[in-house]
Amino acid sequence: MNMQAINEQIIELKDYMKRRFDDVDKRFDEHDKRFDQHDKRFDKHDEQFKTINKRLGKVEAGFDSQAHKLLQHDDKFEEIIERFDRRHREVMESQDKMMKILVRLDQERTFCNRRFERHEAEIKKLGGFKNN
């Protein structure tokens, strides 16, 4: 083979390789465009996530305030229960005192009635009451 033929084959091979590289470059350009599209979509998703995170932050703040309010209500309920128990004890103690007084009065009435019956019996023995 002569040098001229080898040069032509090299040129043909070079042109063939250039076309192949150009095809590959075109494919890479297409891939780059698709990656750019994907990047835009990811940017949109990032914005959505930021919005969601803001909303979640507000929701969490709401939960925190609700939990704080519930704890305050628990404290108030404990105070109310303590007051209720104290009032209940006071009422029961005063009713116990009243029952003691009523039992004593009932006992006194019973003793008085029994004493009156004995007096009446003694008066009958002695002759009864005189009519004026």
C-alpha cells in the first residue's frame, strides 16, 4: 500500500470518528437538555417541600400551643378537684356535727318523755290532779 492510500484511509477513519463523536455529542446534548428539565422539576419540588415544611412548622406550633393549653387545663382541673374535695369534706363534717346534735336532742327528748311518764305515774299514785 502506498502512502496516499494510507492517508486516505486515515482521513476516512478520521471523518468516520468525527461523525461518531458528533453523534455522541448530540446524544449528550439531548441528555443535558433532559437533565435541565429534570433540574427544573426538582426545583419545583424543592419549592413545594419548602411550602410543606412551612405548613408543618405552623401545624407543629399549633400542636405545641394545644399541648400547653391542655397542660394548663389539667392544672385547673386538679385545682377544681381539690376545691371540690375540700368542700365535700366541709359539708360532711358539718353534717356529722348536725347528726351528733340531732342524736343528742333525740336522746334528751326520749329521756324527758320517760321522766314525764314517771312523774305522771307518781302523780296518779298520789291521787291525781285536782280540778279547781
